[in-house]
Amino acid sequence: MVYMKILIDADACPVVDITVRLAKEYGIECVIVCDTAHYIQRDGAQTLTVEKGADSVDFKLVNMIESGDIAVTQDYGLAAMCLGRKAVPINQNGLIFNDNNIEKLLYTRYVSKKIRMAGGRTKGPKKRTREQDADFEKTLKMLIERSLL
């Protein structure tokens, strides 16, 4: 049997409950990583709280993740680091980050940051939908089942 765990970058993560529920259903270890500005406890998951600071959650998570693990994050930089560790990062909408899409996503983030630093505005996220939750759940189930084969 393949051993894997799911790590959640839980600061501002809208799919913590779905992730923990699926981890419990499949008997997979689930670790929630958040900073001291958030209190996120869920039955069936271990919570690790790190000091508040720029990227402190990201660095804790990437130092814990191993090949074959799943990382739930909406942070492109963290996703890229997880790919470097041979893990499988997925975002809150069910997008699986991979070597084919991460460069474009990082470049888009870079351009958006330049626009904001120059005083411009970029669009924020739209209101979350049930369909996004369903897409995430479907994709996470597929990743888990593929890993357990």
C-alpha cells in the first residue's frame, strides 16, 4: 500500500472541510498548516500552527511534504515548490498544478504584482460557487484513488 498524506495550506482555504472529510473517508493522514492569525481545528486532522510571518506556512508545509503527497493550496509559489519535491499540488477549484501550467501561472502572478505595485488594479476572486466545491472534491477523490492503486 502506498503511504501518502494530504497537507493543507489552510490560511484562507475554502475547502478545508471537504479535504478533511475525504482524508477521513480514505484513511489518509491530513495535516492542516496555518499561522497564529487563524484557529483551524478539525476532527480527523492534525493542526500545525506556525508563527505569523511572510510565507511561514508555506515553508513549514514544503519542508514536511514528500514525494506522492497531496498539497491543497492556492499559492502558485508554494505549488511550484511542492512540484520540486515530487508532490501533487491542487488548488481550491480542482486545478492540479503541474510542470506544464506552473510557469504560466507564476508569470501571471508576477505581472499582476507589477501592475498593483505601479498603482493599478487587478480583479479579485469571484464569489465561491457550489460547482467549484464539487470540482475540487471530484479532482481530489481522483488523485487519492489514483495514489491508492
